[in-house]
Amino acid sequence: MGEGIGSFMPFILMFVVVYFFMIAPQMKRAKKEKKFAAELKKGDRIVTKSGLHGKVLELNDKDGSCVIETMSGKVKYERSAISMEMSAKLNAPPAAKK
């Protein structure tokens, strides 16, 4: 009996390591991105994941889209296509120079 449990211990340990180093951080990031998309508001400057820069003009909760104003006009995008990292950098207040 003891040998049966002992032989599965490496697999159990491997699953625990994979969970804490891969699955848990991915779930945390997905939750953070979902919160970011829900907190978008009109006037936010954003960057899409494809690199398009613009400003949010309209938010549509029915289909999860938003209208973005760019230099060449208005474009409708899905909220999930907005890059959280780049948009947060654009909306952050400028750092004070020393």
C-alpha cells in the first residue's frame, strides 16, 4: 500500500508546482484584465492589443464593445481587444522630474 502512494507522489508534486507557477498566475491576470475592461470609461486613452492608439468615445454593455476615436476616425472594437498594460501606462500621471 505504501509503495502505491509513494509512486504517485512525483505526479502530485508536479501538479502542485504547475498549478502555483502557471495556472494560478494566469487566473489572477485574467481576473485583473476583466476588472480593467469593466472599469473603462469615456475619455480614457487606450491602446488595443494590435497597437491602435485612441480615446474611448462610447461604451456598449450589451455586446461588450466600445467606439474608439483615432486620428483617422472612429473604430468599433471589443473591450477584450484593449491592452491593459499599455493603457494603464498612458493614463498614469507623469512622474515628477528630479
